[in-house]
Amino acid sequence: MSQPESPSSPGPSTTSPSKSSSKSQRGVSIFPTARVARIIKADRDVDICSKEATFLISVATEIFVKKLTDEAYANAKLDKRKHVFYKDLSRAVQQNEPRRI
């Protein structure tokens, strides 16, 4: 006797695979947490850093790198290129000199 197939049984998925693989997930960083923690610990001025602070530093670094590469790519586009060169990154940094508080 065969058992009837229940509606909750795993079967072939009818939904398409997620196309959000390039989007960030909530609570996840692209940088390895252990590596970020090791870099933080290398700073002699920092005695202790919580996991939450390490995660926030990682996310802030992601935002910084994204902004820098976006501006460098915009500079490359101005020169009608698709590839980013050192001069594009250098120009992006020069255009956004840090302001001293």
C-alpha cells in the first residue's frame, strides 16, 4: 500500500530562485567577522570590542568601500571607460577630502 502524498511533503519547487544574491542580508556582513575582530585587536588603543561593535565596524567599512567604488566608477564613466583604474580611485578620494571637526 502506498501512502497518499501529503501537501507538506517536499517536492519540486515551483518558485524561481532568488535573484537577490547581490543584495545584502539583514545581520550579515561580506567581511569575515573574525578577520575584522583581528584587525580591531591589532590597534593598541582599543582594549575590548563587543561583537555588536565589530559587526557595526564591518558594515561601516562596507558602506565606505561601496561609496568609494561607486565614485571611482563614475569617474571612469566620465572618461567613457568601463574599467576602474587607480587614477579614478585617486580622484574619488581627492574629491572627498575628509573634513576636520
